[in-house]
Amino acid sequence: MTSPLTPLRTAPVEVLEERPDATIDEGDREKMSHIIRKDDEMKGYALGEEVEALCGKRWVPTRDPQKFPVCPTCLEVLGQIRSASAN
């Protein structure tokens, strides 16, 4: 029998996370982090002005972008910008 002071041992648990389909509905854009131009970052967060994401979404940022997945359309546009500037 173990006493209340005896440390318990636990085994590692592997958690498999099921990823949803990558299709995006119009309302899903509200639940994602979007990529904006660096110049717009101060304008949006500090001054409370509307900014435009690379995907075309316009809004006033108020939420922590670290808490949401990144918009795949923004990532695609960013990849195109980077590959064009590399050439």
C-alpha cells in the first residue's frame, strides 16, 4: 500500500490530434491568425486602425494571434512573395 507521501509514477501518454479538413469556409477566416505587412503592425495594434492581411481580409486586430492557426491563404501569398523576391 502506498502512503499519501509516496510519489506516483506515470507513464508517458501519446495524444494524437485529429486535424480537420483544410477547406475554409468564409466564417472560418474570423478564427485564424492573418499575416499583415510589418508597416501595418503598429497601425493595427497600437493605433487601432484597420489593416489588410495578405489574403485580403480587412479588420482591426484585437486578439492574440498566437492563439489561432495561421490562415493558409496568407501563407500561400507569403510563399509567392518570398519566391518572387528570391529570383
